[in-house]
Amino acid sequence: MTDTDELEAARAELVMINPAPYNAEAPPAALVGEVTPTELHYVRSNFAVPDHDGTLEIGGAVGTPMTLTLDDLRAMPAHEHAVTLECAGNGRLEMRPLPTGEPWGDFAVSTARWTGALLHEVLAKVEPAATGVEVLAQGADHGAYHLQAILPETDQDNLTFTRSLPIGEALDPSSGILIAYEMNGQPLGRDHGSPFRLIVPHWYAVASVKWLKRLDVLTEPYSGEFQTGHYIYQWPDRAHEPVRLMRVRARITDPAPGTVLDVDSYTVHGKAWSGTGPIARVEVSLTGEGDWQPAQLEPARGEYQWQDWSFTWDSIAVGRHTLRARATDAAGNVQPDVPPWNRLGYGNNAVEVIYVDRR
């Protein structure tokens, strides 16, 4: 089977948003289980799938620059984390007026089990300088950018995907950041960043740089296109902010929108997650004016993944009904009723509203 055949087979179950660069939502089934099957995991790319020579260069403000191979990473202690990744543009289609950017619906979110070496242990090998402030991650993906570049000095025909993390986050053993080489127990596929990539729990997935090629310790903050141009909240009435931690969100996974029920009692199921979690509670409303009722929230299976919730809906009358679900995390963040509008359409965590009919 050729590389092209393998990619086409891996993409068969997804909902394609853009063919080049390939971007695709997960199908609804991807949100049902604890972990999303690899073939159902959403895909977000800014450029075409690149070639990669299998090496990771580490330099910048470090005492011992080095180059690592996949075998070198596999020789280090392996760690596995189930991590929920969400595209920062998830839900963009529901914002009004419609922002610029890829037209993501509500399924640019998935959870997988990632295996790899801890980033802080890798960085310890190169002895970061005390003057370091950020760690810059560079992917092997590059080319002409299909969306309009925002920074005036950007060469839109020759961009490489790069993002930085605060060095405190990169060196924190509790952050759980991986240089991952396996997904759900198998080597990474090409769409998901092979041979290795960053996995940054709690942050929107833009931080989890795919096809990782280079890490540099920086002594000044980074200001590239994907750091201070795109992937920032361009608010209409206040200062811009960087896109970082995932906002608290609950999703209804069953019933599907528009379902026709033929029973008068139904158990509603869903998922909830937050970058500032864990989730403290989920509530369901059957009206448009409040009357929030508590759902049954399952304990977190891990500190980096979504949580299950359910709600027993009794005495469903014949006719059309609305269902709303909202989550609150342990930091006190609550989903808003209206999406927090920004020009690039990031961070939509508004309360989900669906309807069902009962015959």
C-alpha cells in the first residue's frame, strides 16, 4: 500500500472540511467512548503532510545541544496519558457574525492515549539556560499558508509551523507534556504527526505541534505568525489575548440533534472537559429560560481527559423539546449562553442547544 493509499484509508471515516491542507472533523461516534479510535480522531493541519528525516534537533540557549532519533526517545522512560485535544476553532460555524477561518462545526475534539517521553526529561538532557523564557517547537510542515497571514512582515508563501510554550510549563513535571510517538498503542500515523509530536494537555491543540523537528530554548518571547498573528483572541473591545488553555465545555452525545423519540423516559449522555478543570458539575435545562437540573457526573478517569455525564429525563411529553447542557469546572468557570465572539473565531464554548421530537 502506498503512502497515498494509507492516508486515504485513515481518512475514510472522517468528515472532511478542507482537502488541502487536509482538515477533518470526527464523526459523532468519536465522542461516545472513553477514548476515540485513531481512525475517528479529528485532523487539523496548517500545511500538507511533510516528509520527516526522523531526527529531533534541540538547541538555542542550552548547555548541550543535541539531536535525538526515534530510538533515542523510545530508550527513555515511556509514559502514557489519555488526553483530550480540541481545535481552538471548534464551533466556529456557530459564531455570528461568522468569523474568518476554517468552517469547523462541533466535532474538532477527540481523546486518544498518547505514549512518549516526557518533555521536561528530554529538556533536562540539554541543560536549559537559566535565562530561558520559552521553548519554541518547530514542525517539519511548511509551505504557502492557505489563510491570510496577519503579521505584515510574514512571507505567506514560505511559512513553517512554529509555536512556543512558557519554559516553566515545559519544565514542569506535573504538566504531563509528552513528545509522543504512539497513539492508542500504535506508531503515529502521518496525519497525526509521525514520527513524533508534542502533546500538551489542557491547552488547545495548536500547542501540540505535529511532525516535531526542532526545539529551541529562547531568551526572548517568540512572536511568529502562529504565536501572535493567528491563534490569538482578537477581541473587538479589549486587548488581544493568546489562545492557551481549553475553555470549559459540555457536549451532548446522545440523543443526536433532531432525534425522534418514541419513549417517555430517556437517559441523556454527554462529555465535558476543561483546560482549567477538572469538571465540578454538569447541568441540563429543558427550557430556554433556566431551570437547570443537575446531571450525574462520572469521576475523572485521568487528569487530562474528558469526563462522562448523564441525565435521566422522565415524563417526556409528545412534541418538540429543547435540551441544553452546561459545565462548570473546579476553577469556577461556567459556560456562557452566547459565544465569546472574536475575529478569528476561537474558543467557542457556548452552551450547546439541541432539539428532539417525541411522537
